[in-house]
Amino acid sequence: MDFNLSSMGSSPKAPAEPVHVKVLILGSGPAGLSAALYAARADLNPVVLAGMDLGGQVALTYTVENYPGFPEGVSGPDLVNLFQKQAERFGAKVEFDTATEVDLSQRPFRVKTYNGEYLAETLIISTGATPTRLGVPGENKLTGRGVSFCATCDGWFFKGKNVIVVGGGDSAIEESLFLTRYADSVTVVHRRDELRAGAILQKRAFAEPKIKFIWNSVVTDIHGESKVESVTLKNVITQDTTEMPVDGVFIFIGHTPNTQLFTGQLEMDDQNYLVSDKRMRTNVEGVFACGESADPVFRQVITSAGMGAAAAIQANHFLDAQEMDAETATAIS
Ligand SMILES: Cc1cc2nc3c(=O)[nH]c(=O)nc-3n(C[C@H](O)[C@H](O)[C@H](O)COP(=O)(O)OP(=O)(O)OC[C@H]3O[C@@H](n4cnc5c(N)ncnc54)[C@H](O)[C@@H]3O)c2cc1C
């Protein structure tokens, strides 16, 4: 990975005083870095806290073929590196630090980090989400090499191939149906003997000749050196194991939004995604939420980047309005 770390506050010492900024952005994935670009171009000198995963989920992606402007595709790390460079060119500062505590009860918002503390006039939350992993051998090594968490992103690579889908909920079945456009066969491996997905989806899946089901089974191993070659399946009732040759393993067993930090302070839906309106505003004035931390539906680089841009535009409007209110108050008094 070729990230530019030169500007990434490497000092382990906590700043003596909290750093006061107009725009603080939590997260360095596509949403955070796009917000940084727009906020920097609005002359707001944004600071981005990169978090533990510099570049976000896309930095784990071997090739991104659905982000416009790259007709030949682009590696995930290269794409976010370009995002970062572009934001920095206009004055955004990316710090290698993580928010550990927030106080949104008054402005400026107080954000504690491993290295210090910030006072932020506006806060843009782009902390993303984490796809739930199986936690089996081979999964990490082969992610982006046949193991995928996104059919929209990677389905194209499996034209004429045989894939399995792990899961039994709506996402698993929707994505299985989508994968039948490309793959020769899609085998749904589910640990129970019935699906959790909605009735209409189930009906469509059972009627689709390319989709097969393996019930009461889990994946215990994913095999392959440079790409997925096979999986070991275990029947949870008989405990029998079998090895099944496959080209791809799509895992849809859930996503967890990285929003624990905001519990009790920001409105969330029943799955803990932040609730933001069309202008990315949360229930706290001056706090904006964008990207996958607030999006259980689209989960793409382009949609996350778009939400990030919108959040920064809105943060700029918010700061302008605050300034105008202050000027009016001064003129009246
Ligand atoms: C393997 C894989 C392949 C994918 N392939 C594609 C693809 O080909 N095309 C596509 O469009 N999409 C793809 N996606 C989806 C895409 O990566 C995501 O939709 C996108 O990255 C979401 O962007 P985001 O900025 O909202 O969040 P994320 O990318 O999840 O970034 C979240 C950021 O927040 C930071 N963070 C978290 N907590 C804190 C904190 N407390 N303080 C500071 N920072 C914090 C993290 O370090 C990270 O930098 C893929 C996803 C995966 C997992």
C-alpha cells in the first residue's frame, strides 16, 4: 500500500491544548476523504482522523472496476491514495489517530483521541461499517482473491464461474439472484434448514435454476494459494465434512456500522446505523453523518464518496449561517 504518511501526525505526544478546528472528519474511507476534499476547497482546513484502517474498506479491495474515471479499473489502495492526495492538495490534514470519546452536548464538539483532543465547530462522521467475517482459515488471505463481501462490486469477475454464497437473509438471497447474471452456478450455504429472507425473495431464489442450496452447513475452511480453489463444508447436524471446489465465496452474514461511539448522543436505526437526512444532517445541529455509517442500503465507494461531498457542502452552509447569525447579533447589540 502506497499511502502518503508524511502529513500524518506521527507524534505520540498529546497536544497540550485541544486543537480547535472548523471541520473534524472521523474516518479516512471514501466518504471521509471526499468530505475532506470538499471542505478543503471551501477553505475550511479540515482535519481527518484516519482511524485504525487508513483508506477504509476499499483499501482491502484488489481491483475497483465500478468507480467512474478508471476504465481499466484501479486497485483499492491506489484509489484511496489518490483521494487522499487530492484532499491534501487543497489543505486537508490527515492524522493517524482515532476518536475514542465524543461529547456532542454543545458546540464546539469535544472529541478525544488516542493522541489528544479536538474542539470541532462541525463534525462529519464517516466511520463506515465492518462486514461480518466468518473467521475461518483462508478468509483473510483470499479476500479480494475470490472471497468477497459485495456482489455488485465483484460479480463481474465471476462470469462463467461457480460460486457459493454464505448466509440466508435478505442480502444473501438478493446478492445470490444478482450473481446469477454472471456465475454458472450459485450455491447458497446456510447453517439452518430454512431461509430468513423475505417470502418473495425466497420464491424467486427457489425458482432460479442456477441457484442451489446446501442446508444445515457452514464453511470451516477456504482453500487456495493466490485465489479461491475450494471450501470445506461441515454439516452441523451430522458433523460430516466435504470439500467443494469453487471459484468464489461471497459472504453476507451481516454488517456492523462503526457507530458505538455515538450511542445515546445521535439517533440511530434499529441496526445502529446513524440516521441522517438528505443533507446528511443528524439530530444534532452541526453533526453530519455520511457513507456506510449512515447507509445500510447502497454500500459503494461512489455512493459513500457522494455522501461525503454532500456532508462537507452542508457543513460549509452551516458554518456560513452561524457566522451570519453572529454578525446579525453583533449589529443588533
Ligand atoms: C473487500 C471489499 C471489497 C469492496 N469492493 C468494492 C468495489 O469494488 N466497489 C465499490 O464501490 N465498493 C466496494 N466495497 C464497498 C466499499 O469499500 C465501501 O462502500 C466504502 O469503503 C465505504 O466507505 P466509507 O468511507 O463510508 O467507510 P469505510 O470505507 O468503512 O471507512 C471507514 C473509516 O472510518 C475509520 N474509523 C472507524 N472508526 C473510527 C474512529 N473511532 N475514529 C476515526 N476513524 C474511524 C476507519 O479507520 C476507516 O478509515 C468493497 C468492500 C469490501 C469490504
